[in-house]
Amino acid sequence: MRSDAVIAVYIMANRRNGTTYTGVTSNLPQRVWQHRTGVTEGFASDHGCKMLVWYEQHENMIEAIIREKAIKKWRRSWKLALIEKANPQWKDLAADWFGPVRP
């Protein structure tokens, strides 16, 4: 997957049940790398959201943006439940791509 561009809605976190960031991208591996290395400034960087804890692929960007905007309006508890359903251990789903997150 690392070499392929993937349109996705994703959630990054700084730790289990910690601060989360929801985003959309046309290249998931590249965007995760940007979060992990802190090359882009903003909320995710300010709060250390470097672990990919959830994502879903989409066929097109419009569909992905609609989903991202909907999730961003959700209550925090709903977002945590979404993560827990797919990733109950809050594993870093990109650890195999780039290695473990370093503090």
C-alpha cells in the first residue's frame, strides 16, 4: 500500500483516547508521513497526532470530503467508538510503513 496513492478519510491520534485529528487526503502514506515528521504546521502537529488509528478508502475525493466533514461534526464519543470498532487496541496502522512513532 505504501507505494500507491489512496484517497482516504483518516484519524490520527497522539495516544489511546487522546487528542484526535480527522483529515482527508489523496495520498494516505504521504500524508501520514507528513504528520509523523511534523513537516506541516497546524492542529495535528501542535498536539502530537502522529499515530494513524483509523482510515477508510474512497473511490473519489468528493465522497471522501463529504465523509470527513460529517465525521468532524460528530461527538467525540462517536469518533472514539469508530476507532474502537475497527482498531480496539489503538495500534498505529502505519507502523509497518514507517516504523513506530518516536516521541
